[in-house]
Amino acid sequence: MNNLNKKFVEPPTFYNFASKIQQNMNRLSILLFSFFFVVSLTAQEADNQAKQTIFDALATVDSASKATVKMYQDEKIALAVVNRKATSEVQSTQTTSGYRVQVFSSNAQRTAKADAFKIEKTLREEFPDFPVYLNYTSPFWKVRVGDFKTYKEAQEFRSILIDAFPNLRSETYTVKDTVNL
């Protein structure tokens, strides 16, 4: 009679084996999901810390020497640096064939570089909504303005540019170029 009271133990079958594997796979997938979730949160936190400006980094206490850097500067400088960095990160890398207005080209050894930078600065101030490109292709310094899809658009801007700077009339041309979208 004692033998009848014993529990019947089911012999292992393929179904039981497959069921155990399925349970383990479910546990493993939950574990992997949790792991990748934590890793992504950590990466986002590190990315947020990486977006700290150079000014913030300099103001933090050095772990070795316990020193800090105090900077006395106009707030506009920090904003200019941050804005310049932000716009360079956002800039599109897609390009296409288009047109630009060339306002300066010179190979005069002594003056071309300084003239090109001066013209670039003036154009950036006068036309802040249009990109200005300073390019050096030996031996020429060139300054070009705009990213125009059509020749007509570039010519219309050229007219506006000449009205604003009549002294650049003789050097201003519409040229075919690779432009940013």
C-alpha cells in the first residue's frame, strides 16, 4: 500500500523540455531588455554631460589639485561660442549642384587673405541670413555668398548685393557650385 501513496513522477518528455527552454528564454529576454534599457539611460546621461560647454568644464573643481578657473568675460562671448557650436552640429551635410554669388577672388600675395577676411566679416554682418564661404584654393582667396538652387535666385541676390556694396560690382559674379541644402 505504501507504493500506492507515492506520488507519480512524470518522466521527462520533449514537451516538458521545450517548456523549460521557453521559460528560460523569456527570463533571458527580460534580463537583456533591462540591461539595454539601463545602458541607454547611462549613455543619455553621459551625452547630456558631454554637452557641457567649455566654460562649464573650466569652472568645475579639478579632482587632483582642487583648483578652479574663474573667467571674467562678457556673457555674449559664451553665447556666441555655444550658438556657433549648436549651428555647426545642426548643419546639413546634404549637397547638390547650385549657384553662389562670388564677391571676391584674388591671388595678391600680400593683401588677398586680409581682404578676403574683411569682406567675409562685412557680408556676414550685412546679410546674416545668408551663408558666407571663405575659400582658399592656391593661389586664390575667394569669398562666395549663398546656397541658391537656381541661377535666377542667385542673380536676384547679386542685384541686392551690388545695391548694398557698389564697389564690389566689378568682382561680383554668379558661379556654379556645390551648395548645401
